[in-house]
Amino acid sequence: QVQLVESGGGLVQPGGSLRLSCAASGSVFGINSMAWYRQVPGKQRELVARIYNGGSTNYADFVKGRFTISRDNAKGTMLLQMNSLKPEDTAVYYCNARRGGSHYWGQGTQVTVSS
């Protein structure tokens, strides 16, 4: 099993920045990618960004140029730097880890962008 714990969410004004962190523990050996997803009530959870073990990344079009995903393999942490936040970025953000055919999820952290 892999345990994931997110932190760093909160309330921010439009145009502001937040940094989310995800700490992984447990059977982290064999994780081949980690990602951030987000979900708003009544909608499906959607991929925000993914980072692979080799360092390659991919981003959803709606965050390109604003969000940056990074990973510290030695510390077992993953970060999401979010800049130029918009009200439509308001959601619960979830950390995800993929190991083989298994997916693991954190409990989520709320991000609210509002003036």
C-alpha cells in the first residue's frame, strides 16, 4: 500500500499563488508516476498534471504556463506550484500515485480562489 497526504491548500485571491505538497509513504518502491487531479462538486475528477520517474511531465491545457509539477524522489514528495490562479481553479486537489496497474489517492486538499 501507498499512503499519500496532501497539504498546502487554502484561500487565495485571483492572480495569487499556492503551492501544494504531497508526501508519499509505505510501499513507494515501484511507483512509476505521480499526478495531481482536481474535482468540483457534480463533475468528474480531472487530471491537472502528471510527472514520471524520468522527470517528464504533462499538463492539462487549462493549467499550461501557470502550474508546475515537480518531484523529489529522495524525499518521496511531489509539489504543484500554482501561479496566476483563477476562480475556476477552485476545487479539491488530489494527489495520485500509479504503481503498475494500481492507483493510490490522498484525501484531498481544498483550493479556493476568490476575492
